[in-house]
Amino acid sequence: MPRLYFDANATAPPHPEAVEAVRRAMLEDWANPTSTHREGQRARYLIEEARREIAAALGVAPGELVFCASATEALHLLIRGLQPALGHRPAAVFPGEHSACLNPLKDWSRVAWLPEVPPACATVVQMPANNETGILYPMPPVLDALRIKDCAQAWGKVPVDLSDSDAAVFSGHKMGGPRGAALLWMRPGLPWEAVMEGPQERRRRGGTEDLPAILGLAVAVRHLAERQVMNAGLAPLRDAFEAEITSWNRAIEVIGQGLPRLPNTSCILFRGKNGEALHAALDLAGFAVSTGSACHSGSVKPSHAIATLGYTLEDARSVLRFSLLPDAQPGEVEALAAALKRLV
Ligand code: PLP
């Protein structure tokens, strides 16, 4: 049997047309977009076309988008760039936020966990969708705080609304784009300063732009609406999978069940079982799944996203995350359930 991949929230395969766009750009449009000769000018033109197309899809102005290499980088540039002006005041974030957001906040005077919004709070960081549980979170109603959205997981899976935000980050490799392409969006006028200096990206992010990855991202964005529809169609499949595995009476619990969740994500607690061992056994059986965020796997520390939902650390070690690709088929999910039944 071919291997089956249930780890879309870590990375999804790039759309074939995005792969082709990357390949062509690497063969034909490899010139430096900062160069002033004709080849460089063409590279610059292609980048600006891609920026226009992506900005239109997001409903923002092209000049507000900065191309980055990853959402992690975008979050670092954003949060570290706000720190000189705002870092003496507290920030408020969801306890389950990704380390890509928590790490650059380390130099701030204080990080409070939402729903607490401390007095004089400078910024609130919302993740519309949690990478591990898939739970969807609304932007808290805050006044006078800068609102940041980490859309790495939401993009391409559920609609993303920027009207309640001042800045946001997006990742390409989770929505059918290539790795190496991500976005930082900032409303004009934020008290932000560049931390990676250089002439590129209007002096907001130094470093030669990765033209092939950017063109691949633009192509993936062209397919975003269709991807979102496919993802929405996964909910019945995911629900049937959860109904099947919780019917076995084996202390199996769906984390976040009943809450608004990403339609492709199933975060399951196999109480009393070792998540790492289950993960390894499934891998041997031909199934790629995750013990939590890809960034946590390999770490002995259980995920804080799970622990902060009120589960014990022991429980957090017994969790597996199954995240379906947009084209997942019922037979594949049934095969996964059958393999799990033999293991738990
Ligand atoms: N934010 C969230 C919610 C994520 O899930 C991830 C990746 O898992 C990131 C940020 C980091 O994204 P990237 O891999 O593009 O650095």
C-alpha cells in the first residue's frame, strides 16, 4: 500500500502548477531583482506582479505586503520590529500560540495569556486557527492595542478576515505554495522599524527576494478559493473518523470536539497510551501523522497548546494530530482508523 500522509498542518505538498512556476523561474528568471539591467528589471516586474495578485486576494494594498521566507521569520520581523516602541508595555497572546510567535516576545516586559488583557496592553496576538488542535479563535475585542493575526494555519482552510487586524503573517508551505515564501502584512503607520536591514522590500526586509518561491506562492494563491472549498468538504470525513475511533470505548477523546475547528484537523487523546510510540508504530505501518506541532516532534516536552486546555502533561504526551490534505479520500481515512484500531 502506498504511504498515506495525514500531516497537512506541518506541510502540504505544493500545487503542481506552483511547482511548475518555481521550476520555470529557476530556469528562466533567476536574475537578481535588485539589478538594474533588463534581466533584473524583468525579475523585479514579476515580483511586483505577484505582490499585486496576492494583495488583491487578501484585500490589502500591495505596498503593505513584505515577502519573507517563513511565517516564523515574518513573526520575528514583526514582533522584534515593534519591540523598541511597544515592548515596555505588556503583550497578550493565546496560551496555545506557536513558538514562532512566543520566542520573539521574550524581550517584552510581560506576556499575558488571553483572555487576560492587562492594562496598557500594547499588542494582542491572535491565531485564527491553532495548529495542533485546529480550534478556531476570534480576535478578542481590544481597544488601543495593536492586533496581530498569525494566519499560518488558517490560510487556505478557512476564510481569513483582516478587517479586525493591524498586522498578520501567512505561510506558503501549508496552503499549496512552496517553502521559502511567506508574507508579513502591516497596516501603514505602525510604530515598527526594520530589524533585518537592507534595500529590498522597501527597506523592510533585507536579502535578495526568492523569486521562484514568490511566483510559486502567487500561483498557489490563485487556487486558494478552490482549496478552501475542498478543505471545508473534509469536515464530514473527519467527523466520521472521530465517530469511528471514539466508538471503540478505549479512553479515546477528541480534543476540541464541539468547538469551531479547522475542518481537516483531528487532535486525539489516547489516554494512557504513549503518543510517541503510537506515532512510530503508525509510521512503520505507512501512515505519516504528528504528535503535535511539527516543531514539537522530536522534543520530549509535551505541547503547551494541549496542556493549556486543561489536560495534564501526561495526557499531552498521549495526543496525536491527524491533519488531512484537501484531497483526502474516505478509503484513506478508513485505512488509518483500521490501523489505529490494531494499535490502541
Ligand atoms: N504559526 C503557526 C500557527 C504555525 O502552525 C506555524 C507552523 O507550523 C508557524 C507559525 C510557522 O510557520 P513557518 O513554518 O512558515 O515558519
